[in-house]
Amino acid sequence: MARATREAAAPRSSPVRERILAVADERFYAEGIRAVSADRLIAAAGVSKVTFYRHFPSKDDLVLAYLDGRVALERHALEQLRRQAGDACGTLLAIARAIADMSCSPGFRGCPFINAAAEYADPAHPTRRAVAAHRAWFATFLQELLREMAIPDRAAVAEQLIILRDGGMVRGYLDADPTARTDAIIRAGRAVIDGARVPAGS
């Protein structure tokens, strides 16, 4: 409900608003949300304070718009991988490869949602709620794939795959070999899924 209210109150997209958002997206991801002041964004976007605050009445409004943009990109990418792969197993493999590719791309700084959540200690803060909502969507996305594969206890298995996804993002800082990273993610994912297929007590 809060998200719907925010979207209803948000101004329509305009070139100026998109320019501010583009600058915020680049700076927030590269430097951290709290490290980048509104004044720096105003200067980088080449707008007046009046114009900036007309589009984003507070920095929190801008942060939520930034996360909304990242959510849209990630969901589109995942749905595209699903369409291209054609089946659930192929989609999971494509996701693993995409994580490895992303984590060795120039300027990679990890998961933007985890990074944002780390900057806001209060779980009730709108930023944390936005991150939680997207992660819940991703869990549901994975559970749908697992259902197609007839995997039991899909919620628990999806949670384990999310942990692997998060770890794969972190490993991107530490391992310069994308091939080894891809293989490790795929092997770990297969172990989780194969383990879920084994009947209890076997």
C-alpha cells in the first residue's frame, strides 16, 4: 500500500528527472548512498535545488526511485533469461553464469540491494522494506522454477540458492577468475538441488 501511494504521488517521468536518477544511480552504486550528498547530485546533474526537490522532495524519495530502477532492471533481466533458457534448469544455469559475468564487469561493487540494506540499520526504514520486497519477489521467482523441476520444500531450497547468489556476488571482489567462479556457483547450486531431491532418511 505504501509503495502504491508513493507511486501515485510521484511526478511523471521527464528528461530532467531521468537525468537526476541516472546521476544518482551511478554515484549511489559506485560510492554508497550515504556518502553522496544531495548537493553533489544537484551539481552533477546540472539542476537547481528547486528543480531537484520538485522531483525528489527528500533524499529518501530519490533512494527509493534508484532502487525501483534497479528492481526493474533485475526483474527484466531474470525474465529474459527465463524466456531464452526455455526451461527451469536452463534458467538456473543462466542465472549462475550471469552472476559470474556481472561480478567481473568493470565497476562491479556487489549487489546494489545488499549494499543499500547495509547502509540502513532499521529494518522498518523504507529502503530496507524496498530491498526486502525485491528479495521476496526473487525467492518466489526461484520457487516457481523449482516447482517446474518438481523439487520438494521449495521455500527452503530457494533460500539456499539466494545465499549462494549473495555469496557469488561477494566472491566477485575476491576472485579474478570468472570461469572458476561460474563453476563454483553451478556446482554448489547443483549440490543444493540434488540434496533436496534425496528423500529424507536416505
